Amino acid sequence: MNLALEVENLSFAYGPKKALDEVSFAVPQGVCTILLGPNGAGKTTLFNLITRLFDSPTGTIRIAGFDHLRRPNQALARMGVVFQQPTLDLDLTVEQNLRYFAALHGLSRKQAGSRVGEELERFDLVPYRKSKVRALSGGYRRRVEIARALLHRPKLLLLDEPTVGLDIPSRKALVDHVHGLASEGIGVLWATHLLDEVEAGDQLIILHRGRIRAIGCVTEVIERLAVTSLSEAFQVLTKEAA
Amino acid sequence: MHALRAFWAITWRELLRFVHQRGRFVAALVRPLVWLFIFAAGFRATLGIAVTPPYQTYILYEEYITPGLTGMILLFNGMQSSLSMVYDREMGSMRVLLTAPLPRWYLLSCKLLASTFVSALQAYVFLAIAWAYGVQPPPLGYLKALPALILGGLMLGALGMLLSSFIRQLENFAGVMNFVIFPMFFLSTALYPLWRLQESSPLLATLASYNPFSQAVELIRFALYGQIHLYALLYTSVSMAAFLLLAVWGYHPARGLTAARRG
């Protein structure tokens, strides 16, 4: 199986406080991997390291086989990111936002035009092509961000708590959309603290206080802990270490 | 090719944002105009300016401060765009920029150049209004001022970027006004020539002569009158290079983003 992301022995500290401690895992292509952890577990730190907003002095990160430190541009080119905070320009149109991103990733005007069209279609955003982002609801803005993250055909899609602030139907739609993407062959890493965003076939990573507490497919994790549900498993794992 | 595309996209985005933020544009223009129309008129009699290069004759105070006020536009914009970077970094559009698969120094330089173009555009609008008001340097001077405006704008923008990479508390503009913009502006040759300052305080005159903003203003002043001020050119270029290098270092992933949040 091809790996979209490999993380090995990654540690990071803010001064004396350890935020991540020897974290290792892999995200295969074609699978939705859920990074589950309570607030303050280290999810955002992990995302900041994977997106290379800062580097870790220890451990390695490989994206689609490209080492993060040695070949940062190749690694970044194979990654699409949806950040936790909104990152669209509100006063620009949906298309302008997407084209800006496409150019940052080196797509030609023509290529960008056709990819923008494809992605807008995929996310049912065609009628909003010329709308200013400011006029869109939270759910639609998130969709635009996901469409944008896919323009350069990444091997890995990272989503950092993308459903924050969305209403229940938008949240459900987004979860379904992203699971659909994974089945098309992209490796997805989705960080969340909401258990209902996990589906049965997902790979699960439970992070708590900077350390991985469990890893495996959902049913495996539940069986291993001899509990009846994911929420019980989550409670056991995050209580144990407290 | 990729690098060039990214550069155009960054510049284009900056221009679009500029067009959409008309309020900011008007504010940036009103500030120097108030100085020109009111302050300079009020001080015309008090602050007589002797014949000093690049001027070949006695000039009105308005004429003296016009290059300084042009510099003021660059100074405010440089600081404002640095603040918007702090804001952007929080809001995330800086993150989108920094995850583009290009060297970080290149991305930051593109951003800097793009916002400098916008500043230069505003400076020209100001110079046009000043021309209508009667401050009329030789026509060719306007062309020769362009490289000076770009260099000055880059230097001040790089300084802003440097501040944004190191100082977390920069988030409110009042702090930057008090601790960066005002001292830089008043302790410079924007409003009074060095020899005037020398008369009242040699120390202040020395400080003003080392202020990179003074050198940027002198560079613009001489260029507007068709001359190259070599010392100012070198001083501004070296300051620009130093600020930019430090800013790139400040934004290096190994240092982390100063404002990076825990999670």
C-alpha cells in the first residue's frame, strides 16, 4: 500500500512543555485516517509540523515518500491543507481565491481554469464561482477550502478540525464528502475531537497529551480495549493518562 | 516558470485587496495631505528653508516636506502590511502562502515586492495631488523617483516584516505608531533638514542621520529632482538587505513562528 504520509519518532516541545512525544504513524492512500484527541492533545502542533510552519529538531516526516527537510518543495507540492482557521480572502470571489492558490502551486492559467471548474463541480459550487466568499455560509466556505486544497492533486489531504462552527447538516455533508475523497485514492488525515465524525472503516489514531494512545481501525481499537463503543474507548484512553 | 506565476499571483492578490479596501487607501492618502495642506501651511513662515541640495533656489516649506510625506506613505504602508501579516498569520492566509512549494525567502520577498508596488502607486497619487497644489518637481523627476520609491518601500516593508516575525505584541497599531512610526518619522529629515536639527541638538541630528528612514527620504528627494544621492542609495540598500535577511531568518521553520499557537 502506498503511504501518503509517514511520521517517525516526532517530538516537539514549547520550552519545557512537551507537546508531542515520540509520535509515529502512517497514513495510507485511499483511507480516511482520523486523528482523535481532546483539546490540547497536540493535534494542532502535529499539523503545524506536517505543514512545515515550523520544523521539529527530532523525528522525520515524509509526504508521498519525500522527506520534509531534505526535499521540502516536493513534499509540500503533494499535500493539500484545510486549516482550522478560515484562510480565504473574503473580498475576493471563489474563483479568484482558487486561482491564486493554483498559481502558488505553479499551475498554468489554462490548467488552473480547468481544475477550478472540475473542483467546483465536484463540490456543487459552480453557481458560486463569481460570488464573493463573504457572501457564502460557513459550510460553503469550508467546501471552497477543500476544493482549493485539491486543485494541485495532492496525495495527502490534511484537515484540522474543519467542522468547527458548522451546523449539523453542513458537518454531516462535509464528513461524507471527505470520506468520498478517500475512496478515490487520496490519503486523508482528519483531526477532530468529535467522535461522530468517525466512520467504521476509518483508521483511528488517538492522541492524548502529546502521545499516541491507540492506533488501528475502529473495530480493532474497540476490541482491543474490550469496550462496547468508540466513545467508551476514547474515555478509557484519555482518562487513563490524565 | 512556477516562481514567476506565484509572483504574479501574489502581486495580483495584493492589488485586488487594495482595490477592495478603498477605505484604507483613502486613509493612507488623507494623512500626508493633511500634513501638506495644513501643517505645512501653518509652518511655512516659521520654518524657512535655505538653499540646500538638491534645491537650486529658495523653496517653500511645502516643497521641502513633499518627499518626506511620500516617505510617510511608504512607512505607514510598510508597517501596516507587517501588521496585516500578523493578522494574516492568525487568520491563516499567511499559512496558505507559506505552504506553497517554493522557498520561503522567495515567497516572503514576493509578498514584500507586491505590497511595495501598491505603496508606490499610492505615493504617485499623492505626488499628483501635490503637483496640482503647486509642488512641481521636474517631469523627469517623477520617473526617476520610481526606483527610489520601490527601494525605500522595500526597505520599510522589510523592517515591518522583521518586526512582525519577532514581536508578538505588534497586533495593535497604536503600539507600532508610538514605538516605531513616530520616532522614525520625527527623527528624520522628512520634516526638517539635518542642519536645522543640528542647531537645536547635535545628538538628535546624529540619530536622524543614522535613521534609515531619513536616508530613504533623501533618496526620494534627490531622485525627484533628477539626482542620485549615492550615500542614501547605499545606506537604504544595505538596510533593506539586512532587514530582509533577518526577516527571512525570523520566519524560518526551524525557529518556528513566534506567534505559533499551542494545540
